[in-house]
Amino acid sequence: MMNQSDSNHPYLESLLAYVLQYGSWAASATIGVGLALSLISAHAPPFSAMKIVTVGLALFILLPVFRVFIMFVVFLNDRDYKFSAIAALVLAILALGVVVGLRAAKMVAG
Amino acid sequence: MNSGFTLWLFFVSMGASALGGMLGMASGIFIVPILILFGHVEIHTAIGASLISVIACSCGGVAPYLKGRLTNIRLAIVLEVATTLGAITGVLLSGIIPVVYLFFLFAAILFLSAQQMLAKRGDPVIATGVVPSGWGTTLHLHSSYPDVKQKQEIPYHVQRVPMGMMLMYGAGLISALLGIGIGVLKIPAMDTALRLPIKVSSATSNFMIGVTAAASAGAYFMRGTIIPSVAGPVALGSVLGAVIGAHILMRTSNAKLRLFFVVVLVLLGIQMLLQALGIHWRVG
């Protein structure tokens, strides 16, 4: 009989559920506020309205990254070095994505 | 940018996401073609906006699965190495691949989704007496999930992880190229290769798609192809639509809804093909 608790992490699972749930609400609310501002003043949109929307979009992109970071820390804390290394590798790949995007932006600009 | 278009984007995304949510489908597969065909949004802008809504629906919807212990988070992080690498490959390719090929690829994915929607999915038959081995054992990926109906824990083994990872790399690549979730490729990868029970497969892939889309969305954000005036209303509409969809999930006949989706997917696929061939359809 295999050890059934092998891949269950009750604490980590509820922590991730909490972070992702509230993070999603925060990002959605930010986008909502920005959009509402831009709709209210449709003829002369305030400079900051779309900036607020952009912050909300960035929050959504960062939320899963933060989730991987939490997994990295919890695995490290559990001395599960193999899995903290895997989480670190995913974080490195996510960072690589940002670098790829920045280089593409420079190529377009230059 | 006018407020009428903002509202149109918001309500169309909400509708697509509510309909998709009723069948547990990611809405990206509908949103991208609708934005392109009816909103005349440029394809890369549509893909960027859709990716944010994919992240939003993944992050906003995972909590019940996590609390229900259906998500295998260890397996997820292992497969995310492959999906995020695939996503970055997709980003690199998206700068090179001509738009016409993106339309063809999208049409193919739409037809494939329609075909999969008609096919029945079943839980893999668990071979008894087989000693589990390989990556699934070394990485302690085997697990169990609670079955509510039978009130018991159902153990399962994760098989053929390397093959699953290869398929997931492809799924990540397509996701980044087309701005959609990985529903279509999840079925061959998670059901056939890894042989996961359906509930675990759905929960785990829904958990992974957020990180996968974040890898490509991060790159597109830096590149400047995520336009806030489009991505904002699409993301917000999708989140609200997913909430609505989850609430009306139980009230409709599943078979009729499925058939409706098959028709919609095929019609959108045909439209994307026509677009690829340069035949522009005047709608309305």
C-alpha cells in the first residue's frame, strides 16, 4: 500500500487557495476601478485611468509567479530540496520570459 | 478608444466566459476569434488580452479544487517546467510566424476541440497488480483524491511523466502562440499519458494554466502587445462570466449545451479559415 499522504500538502494547498482567491479579487477590483474611471470621463480620460488598468493586469501576471514563489519557500521549509529546486527552475523560466519580452521590445524600438 | 467598445469587449467576454464556464471550458478559445472576427482587433492584441483572462480564470477558479484536494500540486510544478518552457518557445515563434499560419493553427485547434467535445471521456482503467515505478515514484507524485459520492479516498498512480512533459511542452507552446488555455492538449497529455482520473486532471491543469499563461503574458507585457484598453475589459468580463457560468452549471442539459458548443466551435473555425485564406466575411 502506498503512502497516501505522499503528495498531499494540506497547509500549502489552503495557503495557495487563499492567496490566489484574494489576489484575483484584488487584481479584478483594480482593473474595475481603472475602467470605471475611464468610462466616467470618456471624453477626457484622466491620464491615470489606463495606468490603473495596467497595474491590475500586471497584478494578474504576477499572481501565478507569486504562487510558484510560495511553493518554493514552503518546499524549502519542508526540506524538500528536490521540489524547491523544481520551483526555482520554474521561477527562472518565468524570468527568462520577461527577458525575452524586453529584448523583443528593444528590437522593435531600435 | 471609445466607451462603447470598452463595454462591448466587457460584455462579449462575460458572455463567452459564462458559456465556457458552464462546460468547464476556458473561454480563450472563443474570445480570441470573436475579438478578431467581430471586434476587428489585431490578432496579437487579441492573444495578449485573452492570456490575461486565462490567468484570471485560472487563479480565480482554483480555490474550490485546492480545498477539495483534487489538485496534485507536486505533479503541477513538475509539468510547469515543461509548459513554461513551451510558452517561451511560443513567444519566440510568435514574432516569426506569419499571421496567416496563426489563423490556420487556430482553425485546426477549434476543429480539434469540437471533435473532442463530441467524444466521451472516461476515467482510465486502473491496472491492478502493476508495481508503479519511474518518475512518478521517484518524485512522489502518486496521490489520492476524495470521492464525494463513494465517500472514500481513491488512490491513483502517475504514469509516463516524461511523455506527459513532452506533450505539456507542446501545450504551453500553443497556449502562448494562440492565447488560449490548454484544454485541448490537456486531454491527450493528462488522460492518455499520465493516466490521471478526470477530476484530478481537470483540477491540476486548471492550476497549471495560470503559470503557463503568465510566462507568455509576462513576455508580451514587456514587449508591449498587451493593450490595457482591450485587455482590461476582456479580463474583467471573463472573471465575472466565469462566476456566473459556475452558478448556472447545474441548470442546463449537458447534451444540448455540448452540441451548441460543437456548432459554435466549427463555425468559428470556418471563419478563421476564411480569414486565413483572405476571404473577409462581412458580419451584420
